[in-house]
Amino acid sequence: DRERGSHVLRSRGGFRREAAELIAEASLRLLSTLVGKALIQHDRKGGRYTIHELLRQFAEEKLQLSPQVWHESRDRHAVYYTRLLQQQEQRLQGEEQGLAVAALEAEIENIRIAWQWAITQKKVAELDGALESLSIFYGIKYWHQEGEDAFAQLAAAMAMAEPAGQQGILLARALTRQA
């Protein structure tokens, strides 16, 4: 439970219960315990949990003492948030665009962290699946500079290896979005 609590406490920008369950395998009971001990706060109206930044940093340091657990946690975090992006793609282009933008905006800190991790770990499938939604989201929000930077980082990472197959396609898509 202590290890799962550390996973939960590392989220930046807050998180939803579903994310805690899938990333940290944190049950509602564990979340309630953390709220009861004032380690996290729960906004019942918005359905989000938040944590003070200093406590988050402390939990991150503790989690890094177990490199394999830390790495697996980061992988699950990246998978969860890149899939969230991918799941919002249709909504971003349709009548529910406002809802999709609001959902992604609430998770933007986690999305940024997941995107960076996926790039450093060369998680090609996750990046490929999330790229279009992230591009659309940045365009809607007029966050062009952030989008250009995100896709430039992706292109640079994909170009460092000999881009062949899926990596080559992802490099081309990243360069297109960067432009």
C-alpha cells in the first residue's frame, strides 16, 4: 500500500480516480485513506484529486529509490495519458469538441509529462496514437509554440535512431505537425 501511495502521490496537476486505479493500482479505499490523512485533497464537484507540490516531490524521490518500480510507473502513466489523447480524437473533431478540450486541458500537466517520457523511452506506438489529438488540441487552444516544441522534440528523438518503419513514419508526421 505504501508503494501504491507513492505512485498516487507523484501525479502532477492532479488526477482522476480512473488514472489512480490504472496507473498506481490505487483503490478507492486507498484514495480515501490518503484524503483522510490530508496527503491528497479531493474535489467532489470536479472529481479530481490534488496534492501539494512539495509532497509530490517527496513521493517522487521515494519512488525513485526503486528504479524498476519508478520506471514501470512512468510507463503506465505515459500509456494512460497518451491513450486519453487518442480517445479524444473523434470528440476534438466533432460536436463534443468543447468537452474534449476541457477534459484534455484539465490533464495537460500529466499529458506533458507522459509525452516527454514517451519520447525519451521511444514509445513509438503511444506517440503515434496520441500525435494527431495533441496536434488538434494545440491548434484549438492556439498553443502553437508549445505544439511546435513538442513535435520538434519528437522529431529529434526519432531522427537520432535510423528512422525506419514506424519510426520513420512517426518522424515524418512529427515534422509535418512541427511545420
